Amino acid sequence: MEKLPPLIELRAFDAAARHLSFKRAAAELGVTPTAISHQIRLLEGYCGCTLFRRRPRPLSLTGAGARLFPAIRGGLEAFAVAIAAVKRDRDLQPLRVTTTNAFASRWLVPRLPAWAKLHPEAPLEIIGTDSVLDLRAGDGDVAIRYATSRVAPTDGIAEEFLSDTFWPVCSPRLLTSGHLKRPLDLKEHVLVHSYWAPGDRDPPTWQKWLSLARRKWRQVPAFKDMQHLSFREELHAIEAVIAGQGIGIFSDTLVAHELASGTLVRAFALSLPGYKFYVVRRAGHRREKTIKAFSTWIRSAR
């Protein structure tokens, strides 16, 4: 391929040829007429011939300039059309939302039809992961973070939209059978655990709940004297409790549907404070309008 002259020279020639005026070309491109004249001379030097008749006025194209003008005009228009298409395709790409697996599955996914109805032009790609993806590095467009109010997310503009509470919950069969009436009865049941990372601050665990329970009730069995079933994935722990395999401590946000339908019930009237959910976005993101719409929607979703 032949080496092409710089784009700035081609744009200067195109504008001057359309207007047949260096002054009007300069106004269109936001430069001085002298700058337009300089770029044209550079292009003429590259082509080895004169492209404009400057005298007598008005300005007109030479034969070489007239031959070159439609090719440059068509080329620049083709660039503009192609770039517009790329930008349009980019804006039609799904908005990438990163959040935890449990929150995605149990809270966000059931509400996605509501978003699609309001914003059919803005499809979402849900990235469920318990790793914290880097928004600044472009790993996602917007994040739903789970953190305490004392240590709110700092990797973008963070807006709180939800908080939760942790309750001991179980299948209603355990209560109706009469085998779970008081904390002492926990000794006869399996405590279901889900994983908390070492860096999580003050997590709502069974150990913490039992410690709090001893302040309220006299007879509370020791943690070491009970049966235990642990899961790395919180979703699996919830499914085990729904199946009647034990008693778990879960976020009322994640098991709200089961509590409302009666599939799960609160085993005791004692809860632990949970965390807060934040929607996090980067300032100046190229899709800021869509991200702001998503942030507004999720903060009002119920």
C-alpha cells in the first residue's frame, strides 16, 4: 500500500475544496486560515503538483485538485460511516454488571425482566463472581459490592441501595415436628455454614450468633458439641437448608422469597446485623448515561 499523507492535510484539503475558501475551511476546522494554507502546501508538496489556483480570486481547484477531491471526500465519508458504526455497535454491547454469585442468583436475576422492560435498548451481561473485579481496569462496567458501612467501596462512585440482616432459618418441618423449640435443641440438629473470607469484617457466623444467644438464653449448647455441615458456596448452603438438611444463618435479602412463601422460617427471634449493598460506577465512563440509569433502577427495585 502506498504511504498516505497525514489525515490533517487531507481534512484541510477537503474543507478548502468544499468551501473554495481557506477562511471558511479554517472556521469549520477551528484553526487559522494560515494553518489551512500551510497544510495545503504540505499536501501539494507530497503530491508534487498544485491543487488550488490562488490567483486570480476566487479560489478554485486545478485539474489535479478536481481529480483528487472526490476520492478524498469519499474516503473521509467512509471513515466517518465506519467509525459511527463501530461506536453504535459498542453502545449496543451488553452492560457488564459484576456482583457475587449469591446476589446475582437470588436477588438480581429475578428482577432482570423489569430492567429489560424499562430499557430494552440496554441489555445486561451479569458477571457472577466472588472475586472483586477491577472497574478501573475495565473488567466490568458497574459493580454491586457487599461491604460494611465502615469500609464502603472506594474504587468508584458508591451508592448504598440495600442492607440486610442475618437470621437462623430452617425448613418449617423442623418447627412443626416439635424438635426445635429452644436453643438447647440445636444440639440435636446440624448447623449449616457458608464460607466467609478471612478479610471479611465481623462476619455473621454461627459462632457469633451462639455467643449473642448466651446473653439472652441460659441453655445454649457449645459450638464444639454440635453437628456441622460446611459449604464453600453460599448458594449450596441455602439449598441444603431448604432441603431440610440443617439450620443456617442467612441474609434475609438472599432468602426473602423463601421466607415470604414459607419454604423457610426463622428458627429463633434473634438476628445478627449484616452488611450493605452498594452500586459502584466509575466517573467519566463512556456509557455513563446507561450506568446512571442502571444505578437509579437498582436503587428503586424491590
